[in-house]
Amino acid sequence: MKSDLYTDVLPENQLSLLKMLAEQEFIRNFYLAGGTALALQIAHRRSLDFDFFTDADFNTNTLVLELNE
């Protein structure tokens, strides 16, 4: 994960989740966007959610299974 991000905008448990997700193969085709992505870059507010997007096709059921592991 990029070290010059303002990670203090995330609660500790959310930051831990983001770090864990960043290590997962299935997340490689997704990118973080929205308010959280912006907050990590400019520290304008605290954030409580993740908005992940992708241009790639994916199977929702497979994604749910991956997230549940």
C-alpha cells in the first residue's frame, strides 16, 4: 500500500481490512474510488466505507465467496 496516504482518516479496523484486501488476488481488477479514496489522498474527512469499481467482468457469487473466506 502506498505509504504517503493519510491512513489516519480510517478507523484502525477499516485500515486493517483495506491492507488485507490489498493482498488478495481477486481484488486486482478493482480500484478504490469515491470519498474514501479521496480522503486517503487529501485527508479532508474521516471515512467509513469503501467504494470499489472495476471495468472487468466478474461473477458476483464468486466475489461473495472470496470475501467470505
